[in-house]
Amino acid sequence: MSDSVVVGLDVGGTSTRAAALSLDGVRLGTGRAGGGNPTSHGADRAAAELLAALRAALADIDPTRVRAGTIGLAGAGRLLADPQGRDAFDRAWSDAGLRCPYAVHGDALVAYASGTAAPDGTVLIAGTGAIAAQVHDLRLDRTADGHGWLLGDAGSGFWLGREAVRRLLSDLDRADPPSQLARRVLTELTGAPEVAERPRTTAEAVVQAVTRRPPVELARLAPLVVAAAREEEPTAQALIREAAALLAESVTRIRPDEVADPVVLGGGLLTGDTPLADAVRAELARRWPDAPLRTAGDGAAAAAWLAARELPEVTDPAALHALLVPPTT
């Protein structure tokens, strides 16, 4: 069985990761390239990054040994519905020397599989955006939020950044001294922590600094909130509590009460050692006390496992998961 190889790719907006593994758990190759999401970068550029990551992962492997592959990416449905995009990915797959079929799954399913082999459960992802999804028989079932910065993504990095700016503007409207967090945000946006003699002048400068940039860039203020919350700054702590409640509320829209299926936490705000991760874990433990909480891990390895479990010689997918996917807490 070790002669067979499976390939997995975790395709994101900023990076593309590939892994080639044998069915006895040996990592034979890895690759990394730039952002490969076709929605963000266009099909041709995305396919070029996919090919670069594949070639790196397969550098020391005969590609004819690869039996199956999985590509996980956000907006998988859009790729599957776009003939031009699918053709570009097909060409990249073929140019890497691969002749086996590949499947395309949403990044939420790959994140879930990177944390558990259980066929049913929930995944909650919070990074720049936020989405919750229910998984049934290792297929995405219902989802909640993930509606983008304008209409949703409650509790996400974008949400934290926007709310931090709104708190700053509220302080300025009241002519109150800005909080410690507000001064950090003010410095990030305008280059200085000082408030003008007429606070409205500073408020207008903040608004201009925000509106000159793409709205999603508000997410880059989220680390300021996280850092301030670690220092027990009251405004930041309040934002973290509110974000955690919003993320947990998204889960309640799709997850039945009193179930004990696992919940996998994904995205940079929930996989790292952050106050938000701690607060979300506490919220979920309170609402589903019997549910195991897992952390998303190696998405490329999880994608490879999703490919492997479709092979006829794989009779124990859970045992194979333990071999292929590095364990998380």
C-alpha cells in the first residue's frame, strides 16, 4: 500500500500549500506557492500557483504513483461552475505530470478534516472573515455567515478592526480621552496618537484614512485588538467577548442543541494562542459541554486524506487519518 501516493492542496488567498503522502503516512514532498484562489486572483494566476506548489511537492516522486488528489479552496462551487477556471486547473494538474482524478472541496471542509476524522461535526473559522459550517458524512451541509465584510463575517478580523475604529470615533464624538486601544488604532491609521484641539478634525482624518483603502484592510487592525486584550485593556476585552458571542451565535444557527459531535476551530484568530480563541472555546463549551473541541491543523495533509479515503484499499479511514494528518488539540 505504501507504493500509492495521494496529493492534497490547501489553496488560500495568500498561499497555496501542497503535500504528497504515501498511504503508510510518510510525507514524501511538500510545496508552497503564492495565493491560488481563483476568485481573488483569476483562474490563470491561481492555476500557475497551483502548478508551482504541485511541482515542488512532487520533485522527488514519480507522478504516476499518485492515485488521487484533493484541492481545497474557498469558493469551490464557483470554480466547479466556471468552465474556464476548471480548465485552467485541469491543465495545471496535467502539467504536473498527474493523470489521476482530483476532487475540489471547500476550504471549510478541509479545515474540518484537518482537526478530526469524525464524519459529522461542525467547523468554525475566523480569520479575515468568518463562517460556520455543519459537516455530515464528510460533506459540507449547512453553513452560517461567511456573507462577506459588508453583510456578515460577524466576529471576524474585519469585524474586530471595524469595531475598534468605531469605538475610537465614539470617543472622539464625545470628546473623551481615547482609550489605550483607540490610541493604538489612531496611530496605525494616522501616524500619531494625538487628538487635535478640535476632536472632529481627528475623526475626519480617521474616516479618510479608512475610506482611502479597501474596506477589507480593516482586518489588519485585529492584531491590535488581540494584543490589547492580552494586556487586559478594557475596550479590547469587551470587543473580544462580543466577537466570541457572535461567532458562537453563528454556530447555533446550524448546530443542533445537546449534540456531542466535535467542533473544529479554524482560521488565524482561532488556531493561535489568542484571547478570542480562549473566549470562543469557553462559549462553545458552555453551549455544548459534551462536544470535543479541536483545532484545525495541516490543511494540505487533510486534503490528501480526503483523497485517500476514496481509494478501494482504504478500509479504515480513521486509522489512516491518524497516519496522514498531524494531530491537533
